[in-house]
Amino acid sequence: MQIKNSVALVTGGNRGLGKALVQALRNAGAAKVYAAAREPSTISTSEGVVPVRLDVIDPSNVRALANELRDVNILVNNAGIIIRSPSILDPASLESLRQEAETNVLGPLALAQAFAPVLAANGGGAILNVLSALSWISLAGVETYSATKSAAWSLTNGLRHALSGQGTQVVALHVGFMDTDMTRALPVQKADPEEVARAAVEGIERGESEVLADATSAQLKQALGTGVYLSPVPAAAGD
């Protein structure tokens, strides 16, 4: 899909990868980018960037925004949360999973459902779902987050099949650790969000269905056939 003169909506567009995606889309020629956040005042504004209020776990808010933004032809599901837990066996992990699934799984589905008719009316367009290398493995300490990203990967594949008839490109973006607030305390190698965003936008333009934005995601995807997901992955130590 051509980015030039397109109109995009980026959820979680106020910081981290979301902010980088907003800028990458503008750099690639998008005419307008709606940057969405629960608090629009936290969004950095510039020419062609329009802040909008969106809580992805509020179905009425999602539907209202889809009714309002009738010019969107690229939907970027970037908003996500992570809740760390000492163990998946900790009773608190049940509530962690519920909260993470609402944002990381149900949110993207609600947005895809609400905006599918808008995308169809605008020629098909594209949906980019921000996933993770943890779509394929479970990392100690964030097992519930890993589970939601795995579910979101499957959901993305289902959306790709369901929306192919209306010409909507559905792209899965996989990336390992990124240099954002979410991983600030982790002493591990991290990808640059601006480089990840640039790779994602280029993937949309090339018509790809999947973007492996860093070496970690590429290596894990290649190792799936060897059963890499069967071995425990220790948590990265943090502050």
C-alpha cells in the first residue's frame, strides 16, 4: 500500500514506538496521522498530526471514533500494557492477564471491527498490529503478557484471512526489546523505536504480511521449527 497521501490512526501515539510510528508515517508522506491516547494533551503535535482521545478498552469510545474518522485508510494497533509478576503461579497473575488481554487482544479486535468498514470504503487500506518476539516464547516474569501477544498474533492471522476479500492488508510487526519506558530498567540490548517504526512503514509499503524488525524476532521465528518455545526463558534482570 502507498503511504504517500494516506490517512492513518495510531493508537498509543503519545510515546515510545507509537510516537515513532506517527513520525515515520509522516516522513513517508502520510497526509494526516491521528495520534490517539487516553489523554490527547500528552501527544506531541506537529503539522499533519492530529491528537485524538481514545481508550482502546472502551467499546463506545472505539465505535464513536470510527464514526468520526471516516478518512482513515491505515489503522495501527500499537497501544499495549505489560504487568510484571513474580510467577505465573501467583494468584495475582489472573488479574494481570485479564487487564493485559483487554488492551493487548480485545482492544485491537474492537478497533479492527470498528474500522473495517471505513477501510473498505477507502479502498481497503491496511492494518498494522504491533506484536512481539514474545508471540512465540514465554518469558519468565511476563508470562501473561507473552500469552496476550501470542493471542494477538493468532488474531492478526484471523483478521488477515477475514479482511482479504475487501483488499485490506494486515501486517504483523514482531520486535524484541525496544528502548522505551517499558524496558528502561532492563540491562539488555534494545532496538531503536525509530528504526522499528521505519521498518514497519516500509513493510506496509512493500505489501508484506509480517515484519521482523530486529535480529531477536528474526532468530526466534527461524527457530520455531526446532521447538525453541519448549525451553524456559529466564527473565532479564532489572532494577
